Amino acid sequence: MSSSDLSNFEEKTKFNFIWSINYVFTIVGFIMTVFTYLIDDSFFIFYLIVLFINFFGLFALKYFKIYKVIAHILYFSVTIIMALAIFTVPESLHLQESLWMVVIVLSAFFTLGNLTGIFYLIVNTVFFVIYYNVTFPGTAYLSLTIKPEALIVLSIEFGISMFLIGYIMYRFGLINKHARDAANSAYEELKEEKRIVEYQNTEKTVLLQEIHHRVKNNMQVIVSLLRLQSGEIKSEEARQSFEEAITRILTMSLIHQKMYEKESLINLDVKDYLNTLVNNLINTGLIDKEIDFNVESTLSFVSSTTIVPLGLIISELVSNSMKHAFKHSGKITLQVSPADEEYFNMIYADDGKWKGGSSNTFGTQLIEIFVDQLEGEFRREIKDEGTFYYFKLKNLEKDE
């Protein structure tokens, strides 16, 4: 059940309440007007005014449906009439007016809100404080002189006012019950939707993990085929090109492996992935050299869109270092850290001595392509302690 359904129910209940209370006031007003006229009671004129006001209220409600305006008119009019009756008819005890005060205050709270209810509470309280402290002390003798007809009027008014108080509380309880039912229904719907979403999310996660697993296996098949093919190649240069291609495929295969090994497929743990990648590149067995490496990262996660070109950049850097910078041994360091909300910095360094002309290889051209994909930039510096690459790369959004 939606909040609009509850709102419509509440408005309909309030409209019906104003209609009912007007209808009851009209009937009671008519009876009391006739009765007080016949017994020549002082309250005749007040009942007559109330009767006309309620006739007007029923007419307006039927044709214009403006229950809030009618409620304001009704409450204000009854309050004023009650005050006039209290202070202009001193020959009555005016005990029944206190019940009408309760009816007006409860009705105002119920149909027009807290501020209006508080207003009528204060106004009616002031009226009766004045009455009980100024007028009432001089009316003690009336209890001995009340006519039987007046007692009938008091009895009717008391019964009707008590009925209306109960009716107000009944309507209020009805709205509360409806609200509780709506809240419980909405809670159950949300719980069911949550269960469905969690199930679908788990299902999609498992499916994506399976896809990554199969892609990784397919890449392994491709690697195996390339290695079989490379065994038939006589040219050392061509065989080396095959091995470089295999290394690049293995780099992408590792990404898919990491994706299906983790529960969340949105981001990858950078340090874990880079450590595994560099270790795999160094221990491929293609180049027999003793290489130490150190990976440091304060960047917790990168998107799955970013990790592919990033991994290929590092793959080319490590491959180039192993081929062109080290004779027998060396050290590679890799540092990754956030730059701002969108970009991160990466410093790659080796302590080897690069061979001349190696800075413009096909691998270097690939690095430039992948850097462009990450909307970044880089520079290469050769120092006494080794060769350094400084990158500033963008952590792309998942679907960018």
C-alpha cells in the first residue's frame, strides 16, 4: 500500500468526519431549536444560529467538498456562540459547554492539525477559566431552581457531546489502524523486494564470476595454442614476439582470475593484484634473471575498467626492464597512491642500465596507448640510481 493510498484514506476519513459531525449537529440543532422554542428557553437563539451554520456546512460539503474551510467555520462559530452563551445567559450553570469545548478541541486536532488544535484549546480554556472564576461563583443558587425541561436539554447535550467525543476517538483510531496496516504492508513488500534484489544480485554475481572464469580459461587455451605454435617457429625474433603476446594475454587472464575469486565485482584490490602480476611476470621463466620487487599502494581500489590498461602498462614496463635494463639481476619498485578524487599517481623504477635505443620500442608505444586510454600522462627519467617512470592516471568509472 503506497503513501498516497494512506493520504487519500486519511483525507477521506476527515471529510467523512466533518460531514458526520455537521449532520449530527444539524439534527440535534433542529431538535433543540424546536424544543427550546416550545419551552421558551434562553438558549433558543443559539441553537437556531448553530442550525443555520450546519445547514450551510452540509450544503458546502456536498457541492464544493471543502471540508477544511467548513471545519474552520464550524469550530470558530461554535466557539464564539459558546462564549456568548456563557457570558450572556447568567441564569444557567453552563456545565455542558465544557463538553462541547472538548469536542471542538479534539475535532480541531484531528482534522486541522496541531497548531489549530492548540489554538482552540487555549481559547476555550481561557473562556472557562474566566467563567469559573468570575461568573460561576454567583450561580450556586441555580441548582435549586433548574426546571425539568432544562434538565432534559442538559441531558441531551451531554449525551450528544459524549457520543461525538467517542466518535472522534473512533475515527482517530481508524486512521491509526489503517496507518499501521499500511506500514506493515509496506514493510513486508520492502522485505520481499529486498529478498528478490539480494537473490538477483547473488545470481548475477555468480554468473559474472562464471563468465570471468570461462574467459580466463579461454585465454589459457589461447596461450597454450600460441606456445605450441611458437615451438615450430625458427626465428628467434618471431618466437620472442609470440612470448610477448603470451605475456600480455596472461596479464589480462590474471585480471579475470582476480575478478571471479572475489565476492565484489565492482573494484579490485590494487596491491594484491599488482603483487601477483609482477611476481607472475618475473617468474614466467622466459628470462633467467634474479629480480627483486617491491609493491607499495595506498590506493585501495581501482575500477574494473581501469585495471585492464593499468595491468598492461605494468606488464610492458616489467617486460622492458627485464629485457633491456638487467644483465643478471636487479630490483623493481612500484608505488601507487591517490592524487585526487579522480586520478592516482604511479611511480615505476628499476635500478638497471638500459641499452641504447630501447626507449622507443613497441612496448613503449603500447604504454603510450594505454596511458591515453586512462586519460593520463607520464614521463621517463634516467638517473644514477636507475630509470624512473612517473604516471598520473585516471581511475575510470565502471561504465565509462
